Amino acid sequence: MSRLVARVSVSVLVACFVAWPAVAGAAAVIVALGDSLTAGLGVAQDESYPSRLQARLAREGYAYRIVNAGVSGDTTAGGLRRVEWVLRAAPEIVIVALGANDGLRGQSPQAMRANLDEIVARLRGSGARILLAGMRLPPNYGAEFTREFAEVFPAVARRAQIAFMPFLLDGVAADPRLNQPDGIHPTAAGYQVVADRLWPYLRPLLRR
């Protein structure tokens, strides 16, 4: 989640956004808007969960192209600033997987909720269907803060009436077999679990 990685990721994203209009007609677009957990920090590009989902879409006959809009170190505030970039792709579906860095930095759950509410509102205004992925914090952040943090995601989903996966890292978090040495980012095998657990929430949003 270093600043250098974030700068490189942003540069790559800008290049992708510039190129999108030329290929927009090739397939319907799904954008995965997130942080390093979406970018796939520490694994090969084809091992991130968006790439794993892309492979499954192809196997099951869905004509979608997934754009990985993950930026290492990003927060909900950063994601909000990138919404206009995302909308240049004219996405049919957006997976919103932000908030982990807000929590790890001890930022206000209220501010995080305001950012997520605005991200969702602006994406919905474009006609996109949204899947929000929840996040959780380890207990050492304190019972009250972790509870307030976790409650933000279902509240946003209920208010906007959008699809909701309660925890992006379900089945992966705290399992050393599925995490890199930092204990935060999944391994290649861990990202496969993430993709498999996401699929039941994504599939109802798809069209043939």
C-alpha cells in the first residue's frame, strides 16, 4: 500500500480510462472499484479476484469485460474522486470494494459512510448496477470502533437497495494458508476463494 505503488496504479488506471472508449462496444463492462485487495497486490495480474471473475464469466458464457480499478492504499475518499473516471467506461455493473484503508487508518466511520453513499448515488445515477462488498477490522481496533465500522456497509446497501456481500474476505481473513506474510493480502489461492465467494452475489446482476 505504498505511495509508489499507488502512483503507479493511478498511472495505469489513467491509461486504461483513455483507452476504454475505443473498445467499449466489445462487451458489457464490469468495473471493480477498490484498493490493493482489488488490485491484487503481491500476486500476478491474472491471479487477482477480478481476473478470476473474468475467467469464470468466460467459462459460463457471459459476455462481460472486467476492468480492475483497484489502487493500492485507496480509501473511500479516493474512490469517490475516481468515480468520474469509472463512468467513462460506461459500466453496466460496478463492484465497490473500498473501506479497508479507512478502517486501518482509524478514519471516521461516519465520513466513510458519507463517501460510500455518494459513490453509490453517482454510480446509480449512471444506470449501473452495484455490488457493495463489506469489510471488517481485527478486534485490536476496539469493540466500539470495529462495530461502527462494520455497520456502515449494510446500512449503505439497505439505503440504496443494492446487492451486498457482507465481507469481501469471507473464508480468507485470518487463514495463514490463504494470506501473504503481511496477514492482509490474499495469496493466489486466497483470491480464488474471494472470487468464488463473490460469484453468488454477482451472478444475479448479470445478463446473457
